[in-house]
Amino acid sequence: DVMVRFALAESEDNRNNSTRGVIESLFALYLSGTRATLEQRLTWITRALRNKDPLLQRIGVQCLKTALEAHHFTSFYGFEFGARPRDYGISPRGKEVREWFTAIIELATEIGVEPTNIGSQVRSVMADRFRSLWAVAGMVDALEQATPRFLELGWEKGWLAIKQTIRFDAAGMPEDIQERLKALESLSRPQTLIARTKAIVLNSFSGGLDITDGDEHGSQAYERADQAARELGELVVVERETLDALLPLLVENQQGRQWMFGAGMAAAADDPSGTWDKLVEAFESIPDDKRNIQILRGFLNGVHGRDRELFERLMDATISNK
């Protein structure tokens, strides 16, 4: 509780030996520097995630992410306490490791299935950790049980994580484990236009479609992913309800392939001028610091290639409205 008070008092921008980092390190499987039991750590993470303070919730999310780390263990903190010796913390082996990850995954699943902001963050953490949990920790059963529950609220990032695991790790797995992983990918594959757009266009996940799908590498893979985003733009722009549902997300400040999606929208729109108006309206409806202009740029580029006169009118109108 004392450390938490320090963490809540310090600036979130502090990256120099922050108290938050110290707290997070206490939840690692190895090199935690603490003998706290698994039950004690689970209780603390649960309380943090359930707390009403957004900063404490974010600390809880990072502690959960640390607890789900399955390899590359390291520590930036000392293990001494004045003149008193202190060890590196617990060092579980065999069955204890499996019990650790099983319990942490169960907690993540319990909270991750909730239709809340914290539930969304927990699902994102599980996607980040999926590959190492499956390929390194061997938590196949637990992940098979958790995945269908996450899918109820949409887990596009999880689908990409599964595809990443297939591409980079499946060859070294027993055949039955490979088949189970492929079955999970098939189950998780986005089916609706909204889900596919979230997975391919609006996902900044490090294992995006360009490196998780197909056999190409480098520029070829990147170009194929861009083409997929463009084709989705062509499909979504003619589906009014789908477009209306996605617009608030498409203009938000997050990394993705919004530019190519916008170009596809311009190429297939029945009413490019009206579509532009909807894009601008959605863009202006959110705070300045939350905006992403890339979809507007892509759309204008697509209009320029399709109708130069309309492009000039849209540009003139945009400048006049400044």
C-alpha cells in the first residue's frame, strides 16, 4: 500500500526508476525478489483491476502482463536490503509453473470477458502473451478454454496472435498440438466486415497481417496487407450500417492501415462527396488529441485518381471551412 501511494503520486510520464516499474517487477514468475505466494499476487492484481482509480487499474494491467511473461526473464533492480541478504524471490519448477500460469490465465479470463474498458485491456494483454504461453509455457488447454470466451466480445488481436504463433512456432510442435492451434485459428477468424476491419485496418499489434499471414516477407507481405485493407474499404463503404459503426474508430488516433482503407472507400463509394462529409463529421466529433487524419488523406488520394474535379472541390471546401 505504501508503494502504491508513491506510484499514484508520481507523474505517469516518469520513466526513471518509477515506482510503477518496481511494483510490476514483483509479479514476475522469476526474479521478482519476493516470496509472496501466488494467491497473494492474484488477490492484489484483482483488487487493482477492480479499483475505480484508472491509474491503479493501469498498474494492475501491467502487473498482469508481467505475471503472464513466460520467457526472457530479467530484472533491473537490486536484490539487497542494506546489510541484509535477500534472494531472487520464488523460483517455481514443473507443476508449480503450470499452476502459476493456469491461475493467472483464469483471472485474465474472468475479467477479460467483461464488456468494459478494463476487460478490453486484459484481452489485449492475453493476445500479447498468447504466443509465449502456447509455444514456450505449453498452456494449450488453458488457452483453448479461454479463447472462445474472449471471442464473444471480439478478439481480433488474439486471432493475429494465433496466426503469428502458427507461422513462427508451429513447425517445431508435435502434430497434434499444431492441429489444435490451427483449429483455434479457424474458430477465432473474424467473420464480419466490422471484425475483419478491426483485425486488419485498426490493429497496431506487432504481429499484424503482414507478418502473420502467407509466406511472403518484407515489402511483399506489407503490400499484401495494404491491399487487404484497401479491399475492406471498398466493401465497407457500400454497407451503410457497417460504415456508421466503424467511423468513430477509423478517425481515432491509433496506428493501422487507415490510409489504404480510405483509398478503397474513395474508389468504391456511390456518393464520394457525401462519404467525405461523413468522414469529416466523424473526424470533427472527437477531441483534437484523439484524431487520426490518415483515412481522410487516403480518401482524398483515391478521389484524386477517380475524379480530379471533385478532388478540387473537396479541397476548396476544406480550406474554406478552416
